[in-house]
Amino acid sequence: MVKKAVIPAAGLGTRFLPATKAQPKEMLPIIDTPSIQYVVQECVDSGIEDILIISGKGKRSIEDHFDRNFELEERIKADEDEVLYTQLRHIENMANIHFIRQKELNGLGDAIRYARYHCGNEPFAVLLGDTIIDSVIPATQQLIDTYEQYKQTIIAVEVVPKEKVSRYGITGGKKISDKLMQIDELVEKPEVDKAPSNLAIAGRYILTPEIFEALDKTSRGKGNEIQLTDALRLLLRHEDILAQTIEGKRYDIGNKLDFIKTTIDFALKRKEFSKPISAYLRNIVKDMDNKV
Ligand code: UTP
């Protein structure tokens, strides 16, 4: 059983400067909800209520967001806004959320190391705090279902255009079903002609405690950081690892263009915004067509 999740959220967010100079990218809202709340909701919807968030310098607002704000609640209660009041109470009661601070930003692999004592001897899910996956069955649930069957480390992957493989961690291996591949190769940001496939690591994992030993043996890689992908490659020498193509749409909100697209897609799905936003978008396109 996978009962714990780790959400690394300590990174600097340099791709989103200047917005992330004094606020965490994980708190950037999609419409009215911080990105990391969608990620926590995915854990909860996947049956996980014990969550460790890897936090760091300048990330206090994440802790505040999941804490109770009594004064604010009393004010909303006095205004008799039942819906908003319920929403606020929901956030503080979503899950048991623990925080640990990554002292130096030595990369995603280093961030995961901070989860060693929290996760102990159990398998755990990892969800990147800057990645939202919109899907019918929560992405983490999809991975847990496979874990229950295979009891192996699982990496969520998605198909990316061939010319973009150099931006991602790429997996290669042997297909064992429509959605599963037994991995035999893992490369961080390969050159286009050296990539073993166009299946990119998609920000969700089920890891076993063996990862911690692999991380201890992993030296600094790309960007002089401890890369999780490098530790997984070490693990691959002793263990089988699966790649699973996730059903759903992935949004990397740490990337400005993806952030804009996420906002538009999520607005189109919200009852109160869907009509006005689609009318607005249609008008923009019409104006552009008229100019051509
Ligand atoms: P990214 O590489 O996307 O985050 O890591 P970053 O370093 O903040 O981004 P840029 O490139 O500077 O814009 C993926 C996730 O891992 C966390 C990040 O917060 C993000 O949610 N992370 C990354 C850590 O927790 N610690 C690290 O040392 C690095």
C-alpha cells in the first residue's frame, strides 16, 4: 500500500522570474487556487493523506496556505459566505501535511533525500510541486494501481515531440503493454539524436525506500545538482523500473507559456468563466483573422 507522498517544492523557480523573486512558484494561482493545492488534492483523491512537502527559503506562504487562518475565517463567516467558508476550512483539513526545509538547493534528488525518515521502509509517491496533471483518474492513483500489481518503482511518462526531448528526462526500454514499459535506459536531457525514445518523465513517481541508498551514491550531474534521474539509473542496475504513460494532460506551471495555457484551459472548464472566456478568445482570433 502506498500511503505517503512527497512534494518537492523548494526550488528557486528561476524560469518564472521576476514573479518568483519573493514568492514560491508553487503558490502561483491557476484562477484562484495555488498550483500546489491541485497537487495536494491529487494526493487526497488518490487515497493519500500523509504528505511531506519539501520546503525551503522563501516558501513560508505554502505552510500558511495549508494552516488555519482564524481571523479570515471569522470574517467570511460574519459575511455569511457559506461557500467560501467551506472552501477555506477544506484547505486546512485536506490532509496531514508535514514540512521539512531543504537547506541547500542541491537539486530534486537531494530534495527527495529529506524524505528518508518520513517515509521509512514504505513505498511513497512523489509529485512535483510545480506540475499539475488534469485527468479523470488522478495520475498518482493510476501509478498506485500499477504498483499494487508489480511492486516496482514506477515513473510516469508522457509522449513529447521528438524535437523537444532535450528538455526532459527521457526513458527507453521494452514495451510490456499499451501503457507500460520495462525501462532499460534513463537519460537526463539527451541530445535529440541520442534520445532512446520520446517518452519524457512527467513529474510523478512511485519510489521504494531503496532510492535513498541510490541517492546517497549519486554524484552531482546536470546543473551540478543531485539528479533523481541519475539515482534511478543507479537503481536500475539492481532493480526493474517501470515507465507508465499517464492518461491525462500535464501542465508544468514553472514554465511561463505552460502557465498561461493552464490558466486558459482551467478557466474554460470553470462554469462561471467558460462562456465569457470562450467569447473573449473567439473575439481575439476574429480580430487576428481580420488583420491578416
Ligand atoms: P525544477 O527544476 O522544475 O524547479 O524542479 P526549479 O529549480 O525551481 O526551477 P527553475 O528551473 O529554476 O525554474 C521540479 C520540482 O522540484 C523542486 C521544485 O520546487 C519543483 O517543484 N525542487 C527542485 C526542490 O524541491 N529542490 C531542488 O533543489 C530543486
